[in-house]
Amino acid sequence: MASDTVRDRILAAGQRITPQRDLVAGVLEQAGRPLSAAELYEAVGRSGRGVGRATVFRTLQSLEDAGIVQHVVLPGNQAAYLLCQVAGHHHHLVCRQCGAADDLAEDEVAPFLAALEGGHRFQVDHANFAVYGTCARCTGDRASTTS
Amino acid sequence: MASDTVRDRILAAGQRITPQRDLVAGVLEQAGRPLSAAELYEAVGRSGRGVGRATVFRTLQSLEDAGIVQHVVLPGNQAAYLLCQVAGHHHHLVCRQCGAADDLAEDEVAPFLAALEGGHRFQVDHANFAVYGTCARCTGDRASTTS
DNA sequence: GCCCGTAGTGATACTTAGTATCACTTAAGG
DNA sequence: CCTTAAGTGATACTAAGTATCACTACGGGC
């Protein structure tokens, strides 16, 4: 099940607590890494009563609207959904080894965007970053290098 | 039809010149903005002899492998394909007004990624940026502001 | 210039992610 | 409690992309 803080955030967004949302959020919380909609559907089916497929998508949508969940596009164009600590729009560092996703604060990104605006005479409106690599825990096992 | 430089780049990637590739590349070149697979399929159907749907996707795949095309995910999770001047992996500034996409050189991005690596003890491997906003030409007509 | 192997093509069928619909259920405010 | 609007599940659907397979044609070698 989802932690109380997640429930609070659902309520704060003006949405109802339902067993389905609780389950979906709970599975995401326990996973601690981005899950595809299919994985989620399956996981939710195993643990507890199960949730309709349509509801899984609706729930993800609601939670995303509420700023509790965000989705990233993994390499290979796979969408994956991910419980976020930080509310509001932000970005992620995704570890390809263990799948963990680290939140990226807006103020880490803002200076970069500002620089782009200057360099390109372009007014930035919205940005989506997906940064992949290897997290501190997984470094040491392997070393990868690409652009 | 595609310009000679595009043909050269197809050859350079060890791929054959076919009327279909020529058409697809040509349409993308003329559009000068990212097109969805569906738009492309339709446009190719109008201009000239037409190309099978499967072939449109395969062609985009080949051209992407060859570094001639890249795809971006537009807001709303719409994939769009885009002819790139710059070869190799790079990023784009996409104008939401006119759809134009500006190439973003790797060395504009590298320092930012390096900073992230330091700040998060994370070894960056691959990154995908989608930056949306308003280009210089379109600024003046409207002013937008969001994260 | 022609021949041949291999890369590429088109039609079609399929898969997978996500959306729409609609009758039914249930959370939660009074 | 009771009401009602939000949420749910089943199902059908769409849209993007992939697989298959017989057929075609590019282009290197002669």
C-alpha cells in the first residue's frame, strides 16, 4: 500500500483515495524504480485484488496530474512510470543497471536552459530531460562510456 | 527528392539509394520541421508514387541508424521525425509555434552533463533532451512562460 | 551493359500502449 | 446514513510500430 504521505498528496490534489490508487502507488513505491504500464498492471494483479487495465492507465494519469508520478521514456522508447518525491515538473537521472531514478532539482537545470536561451535566441518554454547512466551504487561493477 | 548531400550520407552509411528513401528524406527536407510518421506517410503518398507504410517506418529507422534522421517526442507524447544537419547523437530546440527544430551541439550539453555527474555521483551514459519553446523568428508574436 | 546476390519493398497480419464508452460502484461531505 | 459526483471495470477501439514473406531492384563485379 502507499505510504501516508502519498495519500496526503493525493488528497491535496483534490482526488479521492481509492484502493486502486493506493495499490498502484504502493507498487510504485515499493519498486523504487520506473515501471512500465504493463509491469505495473501485472504487479498490481499479483499483489492484492487486482485493478482493471483501463484503471491502471487512468490512475497513472491522475497521479501524474497530481504531481505524484512522472513518466520517463527509457532508451528503446519504452515509457515507464515513476513515483516522485519532488512535486512539480522536474527531471531524472535513470540508472541503467539498477533502474533507480534520482530526482533532478529544477535549479540544477535552470542555468543550463538560460545558457541555451542566450546562445540560440530561443525562449525556452518546457523541457524534458532523460539522462541515463550508472548510479554511484552500481559504479564499480561495470564501467560504460557513450555520448 | 532529397538533396545530393543526403544521398551521400545514405551511401556513406553503407545503405542503398532507393526511390523510397529518396522520397522520405526529400519530404522531411522540404518540411524543415519534425513530422509524425503518419504525416510523413501521407505526404509521401501525395508527392510521387507513394511508399508502403511498413517501408516508411523501416526507412525512418535506417535513416536514423545512419544519423540522418532523429526522432523527438513532442509534448503530448507524439513522436516526430526530423532531418538533421549534424550527424551523430545530439539534441534539439523545438519551436512550438512554427515547429522548426534547431540542432544543439554536443559541446553545449557536455558541460551541463559533467556538472550533473559531479553533483550526483552518477556516470552519465546517454541523454535525451527535448527542449520546447519559441524560436527567434516567432518571438514577438506571442510570449509564453512555463517551467 | 548485364548478371547476380543481397538489401530493400509492399501487403498484410500482428502486437502493444493507450483511449473511449457506459453501466455500475463507492468515497466522502453533509 | 444518504446523496452525488468521482471513480471503476469490461470491452471495444485506435494509433504507432513490428514481423513475416514472397517479390523487386540497387549496384558491385565482370
